[in-house]
Amino acid sequence: MNVDIDRELCQGHGQCGESAPKIFEVRDDGLAYLLVDAIPADQEPNVRDAASRCPVDAIRLTD
């Protein structure tokens, strides 16, 4: 699974960090960042949930 965060769209709502705190964090600049280079298989459901909960659809997933 590949994850891309569109920082032009991201508004720092933090839903991603709540769904997948081992994968995403919102930093002081108010934007979401990935904490890992590769998504562990056991975190894929959380990442999918995070993407679906993003209110501005800033998280894009590809397999």
C-alpha cells in the first residue's frame, strides 16, 4: 500500500492521526505527515479508515 498526503488539501483536522496514530501525525504547521516509509500490513485497515475519515480527501491510497 502506498499513501500520499496532498498538503494542498490538508487542513489538519487530525482524523488520520486518530485512526492511525502509528502512521500519521499533524505537526505544528497544521499539516499531516507520514511517520513511516512503508505501511505495515497490520496497519492497513487503520490507514484505510484514516483515508475514509479525512474530511477533505487529502489522503490517497494505492496498492
